Amino acid sequence: MSAAPRLSLAIPVYNEREVLPELLSRVRGALDKVPGGPHEIVLVDDGSSDGTVEMLEAAAREDPRIVAVCLSRNFGHQMALTAAFDHVTGDVVVAMDGDLQDPPEVIPQLLAKHAEGYDVVYVRRGQRQESWRLRLAYALFYRLVAALSDLRLPLDSGDFALLSRRVVDAMRQAPERQRYLRGLRTWAGFRQTGITVDRPARHAGRSKYTPLKLLKLAADGIFAFSIYPLRLALVLGAVAIAASLVYAVYAVVGRFLFDTTPQGFTTLVVAIIFSSGVQLVLLGVVGEYVGRIYEEVKGRPHYIVGKIVRGK
Ligand code: UDP
Ligand code: MG
């Protein structure tokens, strides 16, 4: 490993017109302080419609460090970051959000850890600025995914991380479409460590993650890294069968020894509705996996690049 590796930043942006000037100036300022180089900033435009693309192209034309990769439409944050990983050329890559919630001033700390021999340095979120409901949802989510997964996924860390070239290459070898990149990062292995940094509020504009997109990300985290939901179906089915057997024995013994038959129309109706509900839910779980298999076997490209603008 050379003393001063070439650094690439991988930054997806989607309708970030209000943040972009500040982002570019802070990122450039941070890179100026990093020894070695030439470093590069790969910004992927994820189908913005607010003028972000034009600003990016202009920035790329005037700064040789900037590469603008413009996708043909909105493919989502994880795909945009995937596109960034496919276009970076540096020895080390720092993935970060484009809304300055991942402060570029942390980069020297990440590089210092990398110099100690770590291939992955992820950022654990300290204090967050979001509403308490969202914070609770994030906390529960990271714990649920970690509990369900066979991998030891670090808690409270998002995509903000430094990755060595071999980790980026390992992640790029995973062809899956339902990409949960922070999971793939753990899956890649090598030496990994984390540092804790408080997460500021976004610099300007609104979150581009709608509640639906967040749920989709959560589902990708769970279904892409665990088959426990399927096992749960098996276990619940076995428990239901066991319970019904116990009840059958009770009913038969009651009938022949004590001449009593269990009564209760209401109980019957509730039991039937309950068990058919459980069956539908479990069918849905199986369906979720089948749908994901279908998405995978189609084998469509992950994203389409409209154009790439590089500084001269
Ligand atoms: N983003 C993207 N495509 C999307 C949604 C988001 O490229 O469909 C980018 C966005 O511009 C930002 C990063 O992904 O740079 C994180 O999104 P955001 O800050 O809106 O999410 P939050 O931090 O609220 O979870
Ligand atoms: Mg954000």
C-alpha cells in the first residue's frame, strides 16, 4: 500500500440543486488537504429534474477532478451509488451522501484508519437530527436486520464509509439487483472497523427518501441477507399443527370419558379466520422471495448511463 493512495469520492445526487454549490466547495476543500493524488470526485446524477444535471456538467467541465455520470432516469440511491462504484478509479473510495449529512471533513479520519491497515472504515451514526419517530425507526431497523442476518452487520452505520479498491471490486462482483450496499460491504470481508460521527441535518432541501423508498430499503436489507422469514413460516406452521393435535386429543378424551363436546361457534369462526390469515401472510412471505427471484432472473442492467462528463 502506497503512503498516499489516490482517493475517489462516490456521491449520488438526486434533485440537490440547493445543496450542490456548498457540497462541491466543501468536498473540494476537503480533498485539497489530502496528500497524494490526483484525487477524483465521481458524482452520479440519479435522473434529477431540477437543474442539478446542468450544474454538475458545468462543474465537471471546469474541474478536472470532477466526473459527472448522468443516469437516464431515477434508479434510486443504491443503484446510483452502484453506478458510482463502477466509475471510480482510485485506490480508495469514500462513499457519501450528497446532502452534506456525511461531512467531508471526516475524510482524513477515515484515511488515518485506512493507513492502519483497514480495508473498510464505516461511520457509525452518533447523534442524529431527525424526528424521534424516525430515529426510533432507524434504531429498530438496524437491530432487526442485524438480528435476522447471518452476517455480523454493524449497527447504526449507513453507506458513508471508506472502502479499499479490493472491497469495491468484491462488491461489484455481486450481480444482485436488490442491492443493500452496506450489507454487501460487510459481506466483502477483509479488515473492517468503524468510527463514530454525529450526523448533522441535511444542508438544504428535503429528504429524497420517501417513506415507501425507506421501506423498500428495509425490505432489501432483510430479504437480501436472511431467509429467516421463510423459516418462521415453517416454525409457525409446526406450532399450529402441534396446537391442533393437543386440542384434538382433549376433544376426543372429553367425548369418550366425560361425554362432553366442546362448544362454540364464535371460537370456530375466529380460529378459521385466524389460521387463514396466518396462511395468507406466510404465502406473502414466500411470494416476496419468489418476486425477488423473478427480478433477479430477468438479469436487466442495474442502471442506464445517459452521459458521462469529465473535466479536461
Ligand atoms: N438519492 C439518490 N436517488 C434517490 C434518492 C436519494 O441518488 O432516489 C441521493 C440523495 O440525493 C442524497 C442521498 O441519496 O445524496 C441520500 O438521500 P437523502 O438525503 O434524501 O436520504 P436521507 O438522508 O433522508 O435518508
Ligand atoms: Mg440525507
